[in-house]
Amino acid sequence: MGKKQSAGTPATQALDRAGVAWSAHPYDHDPRAASYGLEAAAALGVDPEQVFKTLLADCDGTLTVGVVPVDAQLDLKALAKAVGAKKATMADPAQAERVTGYVVGGISPLGQKRALPTVVDESVHAWDTVYVSGGRRGFDVGLSPADLVALARATAAAIARR
């Protein structure tokens, strides 16, 4: 198999290295979209509860990844509890970009520059396939919830708030 380093994103490269089944879902991103996640769900023609966004929070000084459905909010108290922290606040977007290697709106829970504690909302298990950012705006990947949790080295907990 030839090298395709330039062809993929760190997320797709991580998926390929792991040898898991996944699908690519590029779409035309509108920079004026109010919500990157809801835009992705509409473009993919799937339920917004099946598309997950990646958010970063500071949990007692440790950057932590929260992955929740795009039509929900990250419950910071629940995230803190899930990782054994007292308090969680949203991370600064510039810091999130620097640490993950991705731009806001394209942050993937997969293939980040360094491994961070990660919690995926437990609703992920309601689906056969879920969609997360593939590492850039306008590009999602579909994979099984089990593969998402395993590859992100995540735990699953109730961290979404509607």
C-alpha cells in the first residue's frame, strides 16, 4: 500500500492506521453557517443526534475533550464529574486549535496532536454509525460508535444537555 500522507487529515490517517471501517463525507461548507454541526447534519441528510461535535474544556487545569451530539450542549458539570474534576470551563478556541492541531469547526476527536482525556456522550451507542469531523470544516467521517470510543481512548458518560 502506497503512502498517502498528503491526501488525508490526521483523523483519516488515524482511522487507516487502526484498520477500522469508515466512510468519508465531504460537503460544501458555508462560512456563514451559524452552527458547523447542524450544517453537517443537514448536508449529510442525517439526524443531528447522529452527528457529534468535538469541544474542549479545561477540567481543573487539564484540557479535556467532550464529544456530544450537534443539537446538544456540553454539560460542563457532567464532564467535570466524568473525569473526576471539580470544575470545567470551555477552553479558549486558540488554545484548542494549538493543542489539537485542528481549526475550530473542524476539530476531530481522532488524530489530535496529543492524546487528551476524552468523554463521548453515552447517546453515541444509540446508533450503528455516527459522524464526527474528519479534521477540517466541510468534511465528516462516519464510523461505528465502538470504533470512535476505542480510537479516541474515550469513556462514555451522560455529558450532553438539551
